[in-house]
Amino acid sequence: MICILLVGVAQIALGGEPVDPNLGDTPLGKAGGIRYASESTTFDALNGYASVEVGCGGPRWHLIGGGSAAEGAPDQAWHSFGRPLDYLDADDAGDDGWYTGGYGPDPAAFTGFSICIRNTALRYRFRQVADSPSGLRAGSVGCGGAEWHVTSGSPFIATSGSWTGSSFPRDGGDADHRPDDGWQGTALDTVGGIGGFYLFNVCTRDHDLRYVRRSPVMVSVGGTSNRRVACRQDEHVVGGGARVTGPANRERLVSSYPYDGGDADDVPDDGWQVRAHNLSGNDKQVTAFAICLS
């Protein structure tokens, strides 16, 4: 029997969530005026599910990006969803942290990441995607204006056992051809297309961003791609993702998160890492992205 997760998506627009997202977090440090934090848990032994809420550390900090990493064998672990969250403050913006979940084998770990910044004009947008005749879901959400540029995003699929296939920044067809105009993603919906499916993004108009795309690699059936996309030494990563060819029921995004490149600090600001698994069908092409702030 498949159940529906009570994830409270409507609270994004209607008010804050009751659990303080900063509880249990591990601050990972600051670099270039950006704060990085994480929170880890283990997958549930009964249903394999795990979720975390990773906060920004206080009201002066505002979410600019988020990610997650699912440990365990890649054919048994995956990223399910992610979105900005609003805590019980005065506004209704999803600027207080990152909510993410996934599935995997007990006792492997699931880790969420928040990336936050101060004194920046940010916009938090989401779009509900209409029901589909099948469990193959796809959609996108834009930043809502030419002066706004995407920093992070994610699909959100609200049904138990579902997963994200692709999650990546998109070009809206303007003159510059940069993938800075919004977020795009795919998911497998375990209730056949009627589960709640949303696309979320975070956008800024205050910063220069560089969008880095690694050349795609081919992954055979049963194989896994681990890709890192580095920022420059004077840049700091705020988001990233992966585009995987093929339908979402035949591939999965396992992890998508910031990493530390082994420089003088231990802050995961040096680039973005993705892990994608080819479940079945044909060879898949995996393209990894990083969004870097100077």
C-alpha cells in the first residue's frame, strides 16, 4: 500500500513551520560571506525513509541554496525531494532553511545542507505542476523577471517512495543562453501521476553568478556517475544539480550537494557534487552543474 506523506507544502505560502530548523545542525563554516551548515540522520529501519530540516542559523541569514547526500549502495539510496522552508518568523518567505528527504538502507546516513547569506535581495518561488496520466512527472519554475537569476532549486514530490530523476538550472530562452532563468526537474510519482508535485527555486538580483556545466558522461545500465563541478578560487558555490537523460522511472538522482575541495579551510564552498544512478533501459547521459558566486 502506498501512502501520502503529510509534508505541508501549503505552509510555504501560508505561514511558518513549527519545528526550529536549526536544531541538530552542524555549522560547517563561512566563506565569502556565505554560511554553510548540515544535518544528518539515518534511514528508518522499517521504511527506509529519512528527512532533515537544516536552518540558516538565525534571522539575519537567508537561504540561498540547499542540497542533500544519500549514503549506501546507489541502487538502494536516492534523493526524493527538497525545498526552502519558512520558520515561525514574521514573513512567509522560505528563507529560513532547507527541507529535504530521501530513501536508503539502514543504518546509512542521509545529510541535508543549507547555504545562507545576509544583506541580499532574494526571491523564493514555487509552482505546482498539474496531475499527469502517468508517474513520470516533469516541470519548471522561473525567477519571474530578467533582473533575477537562479541560485538553487529542486523538485518536490510528495508521495512515499518517490524520487527525483533530474534537478538543474534552466535557460528560459533569452538572448544570453545561460541557465540562470529558473529551475527544471523530473520525478517518479509512485501513485501514478496524482501525487503533489512542485518545483521550487531561489533567485537573486544582487550578485554576479557563474553557471558551470561539465561535459556530459555516459552511464551504463546499473552504473553510477559521481561528478564534481568546481568553482574558481575566488568563488563560492551556492547551488548545483544534474540533468539525466531518459525517463525518471529508469534513473535516479542519489545526491546533490556542496563539497570542500581540500583547500586551507574545511568549508564546502569549492564546488558541487552529484551522484546519479542508471536503473534500467539504455545508457544515460549525465550533465552536472554548479552555480558559483564571486
